[in-house]
Amino acid sequence: MASSNSGTNRVLVPEAKQGLTRLKTEVASEIGFSDYQSIDKGNLSSRQNGSVGGEMVKRMIESYEQGL
């Protein structure tokens, strides 16, 4: 059974929010979205938004593996 707040974003580690925002902006800039913070994400395709999130996950996994 789905929880009543499914589909909402919850910040589990508030201290990480700023770092994730910085990483998202950096990745988006490298992909070609120069001003990702002010872009209406609803006007981007799922593929465009997903490419930013996917690259973020890839980098986080690489960072974790280097720390092992």
C-alpha cells in the first residue's frame, strides 16, 4: 500500500540539499542547460530532465566507490 505522501519530495538530510543543488547545476551546465535553476522544468522532456538526474546518480556512485 502506498503511503499518503507518495510522490512528494522529502529532504532526509537537510545539510545535503545545498550540495545536491550545486551538483545538479554543474551537471546541467555540462549537458548544455546554461541556466538550469531558472528553466521551467515542465517545458523540458523527460529525457532531458532524466539525463541530469542520471548523471548525478552516476557521479554519486563513482564518488562512493572511490571512497571504499
